[in-house]
Amino acid sequence: MKTFARLLLALGAIATCLFVTAAPASAHPLGNFTINRYTGILVSPTGVEVDHVVDLAEIPTAQLGKAIDDLPALAERECTTTARQLDLSVTGTAVPLTLESSSASTADGEGGLPITRITCAYSGAADIGAGEVTFQDRTAPGSVGWREVTAVGDEMTLTSSDVPAESTSDRLTSYPKDLLQSPLDVASATLVVSPGGPAGVLPGTGDSAPTATDGTWLSARATALLGDSGWLAAGLALLAALALGATHALSPGHGKTVMAFYLSQRGDSSVRSALAVGGAVTAAHTGSVLLLGLLVSLSSAFVPARLYPWLTLATGLLIVGLGIYLLARLRSGGDGGHGHGHGHGHGHGHGHGHGHGHGHGHEHTEVPAQEHGHAHEHGSVAVATAVETPAPAEPAEPATVAPGRWGVWVMGLVGGLVPSPSALLLLLAAGALGRAWFGFVLVVAFGIGMALSLAAVGLLARDLVLRLEGLAERRGFLGGNVRTFLRYGAALGICAVGAGVIIRTVIQF
């Protein structure tokens, strides 16, 4: 246990040093996987103007590949494709949109990867009088991110509108911090218009840079070192990846509670189990990151965010399955046995004199269970014999109820099935620099850092459980069945954690 504590302190020291020496990194404020969209609608007597903006975070930008090397061509291609997925109708008649202009720009995001902003200006000619104008954005189905629609009139009055006139995000340039966890999701508008009204224009249609905010210091250091050559830079990058993984595992989630419950079942083998589970977490997480990185690289149509809820749901089901298995083992008597010890001792004394007097004495005494003693006294002669008998079983310690090798891999999947976006960024950043092999090494180091943190936290919790168990037994709580109650509690705790993961995931679908 002391070794793990020292290791955790060492990782903290590394993280602190890197925190002090690294420069700030930028990251997309809504997350590395998001595709964010804004549409502004201007209704005039002769038609409709549409301002459409797309804000791509690091991972969607990486999926564009070499296309970002030619930004004007990228903007024209994306805006042309988008026009076919923006549905506009006036009094029930579809109005086709014509691309008037397009532009694109990039900025540095987290991990040294760029983020991208694409702006499209469309027009749709129509003789608009009193009636209804409807709009529907069908782009990027299934993606996560911000979606927003606004509408204003130009010499037209919007007598009814289900969207505001002003942009909450200032056209994706300033996302409100209080809405980052629950971004807007508006992709349609229904407007009732009538002729007449003041002149109007679309707000802020000029070009803007992509929106970024401060990212993680450790990620900045790890990716900054990728561009340097030499063993020193490589070693520092590995240490940064290790510390990044360790700190990432200490954030909410990641199976720390399940690890603690699991190790409390293991008894004296918990340190060995922690090491085994740590190796399984590293293997599982590395595999999931590599697979996701391959999918992202092969197809720009692949939406990584769609995969995460299913992986999280699978993790919850694994946790519940593990808890149910432990409960079944406990119920079937896999938690131990009972032993009984019983010992008897007999002493016989016989004395014979010259007379006819005869004395006989018999006593029944308890002696150590390993020995039956018989003493016979005849006059002045005493003979003692000792016959050893098998020692009775001591009260048995509860048998280990946690599953064996397959249980270790289940715990590995619990901690490593959902790939970390930070690790994926390390992999993609290394690939972009032509050092994909080193990206693999960094992902492995990231997984090791996660595993060490999880194991250390689990062992700390296990020691706490043992101390509480010893205290309860000394105080005579629960009639001497403290360990049994704690093991049932741990198994039920695992089930509760898994059920919570499943419920939260299902709600988000």
C-alpha cells in the first residue's frame, strides 16, 4: 500500500511541475467532439437571406483530413453540401437556397489540433406577403453540440416567431458558460409574417475566428513535446501522458467506487488484484482509443459522439453483472465455512497398599486439544503417556468471493472501455506530425497512469474497510458477522453504481 501511495504522490509532483512549466492550451468550450451550428434568417418582401455558421471542434476537424489545407475550397464544398440539407418554405412552397459566399478559418485547439469555423451566406428568392415561413436544419444528424436559430424581418413584421431575434451565442463566438452543460438544440423555426415594418439586417455577418477557451496544461505540455526531437523530449512527453492519465482517472467517474468495492472482496490478495486490474484497465483503454482513432481517421461521416452513450451503457451493464455475480456467490455459501474444535482430557489414579484397601479416582478435565493425557499410578511407580490427535480446524476465514481472471477483465473494461478524449487527442496529434507510433506509446502511458490512480484509490478504500471491520469486530457489532455484512454491502454497492450509470445513460438517449 505504501508503494502505491508514494507512486501517487510522485505522479502528483510530476503533474505539478508540468503545470508550472507548460503554456496554456486552447480547447473548444463545448468539447472535442462537438459540431455546433447557427442559422440566422432575414425575411424581406422579395425573399429570404440565410446566414449559416458551422463551428467544428478538434475531432470533427481532424476528420476533415488534408481538406483544411485549402480553406476556400473546403468552405465552398461544405456550404454547397449544406444547402441541400436546409429546408425553407414560404406558405407551403419550397424555396431553394443559392450560395452567395463562403469562408473558412482555423485556430489552435487542444492537443495542438486545429478547430474550424465555416460561414455560408444563402439567398432564396420568393414573393413574400402575409403568411408562414418555415425552416428546418437537417445537417449533421446524430452529432452533439450547439444548435441555434434566429429570425428578423426587413420591411416585414414577424407577428409570430418561435425563435429569438438575437443570438444567445453571438453567432457561435461567445457561448454562455451557464449553458455549456446543456447547450441549445434548436434546428427549426416557424414564422408568421406580414408586410410592413422597419428595415433590418442579419446581425454580425462578418468573418470571425473559431471559438476556443483554455484547455488542460498537461495536454498542452504532452503535445508541445511531440514536435521536439530527442530522447529528453520523448521522455518528458511520456511523463506528461502518464500524469495526464493519472489526473484524468481522478476526475468524477472512471470506476473508482467499483474498484474500491471490488478490492474489499479480495482480502489479502487485494494488492495483487489491484495490479492485475490495473494491467487490464491499461489494455482495455489502449484498445478502445486505438479503435476509435482508426474509425475517426477512416471516415469523416463517422460521428464519435454516437458511440459514447452505448459504451457507457455497456459499462453500466458490466458493473451490474459483476455485482449480481458477487451476490450469487455469497448466497450460495462461497463466503466461507465453519470449523469446530473440541478437546478432552482424562486422568486415572490407582493406589495399592499392603492392606485390602483399594482407592480409585476418576476426573474429567479439559486439556489442550492437541493432546489426550492418561496417568496411571501404581504404588510409587508413575507412568505417563501422551497420545497426539489431529488438531481441530480453526474458524475458517471467509473465502474470496470475487471472481477470478474473468473478473479482472471485467474490471478492466469498467475502467477502460470508454476511451478518453484526451488520449485520443494525443494519438491524433502524433499522427498529424507523422509520429503515429509514438502516439501509440503515449496512449499506453496514459492508460498506465489511469490504472495506477484507480489501483491506488481502490487500495486506500480497501484499507479503510479493513480498519472499519477490525473496529466493528472489537466492539462486537453485528454479532461477529462484520465481514459478511461488509461483503454483502460491497456487492450491493457495485449493483447500485451500475444501476446509476445505466439510468443516467438511458435518460440522455
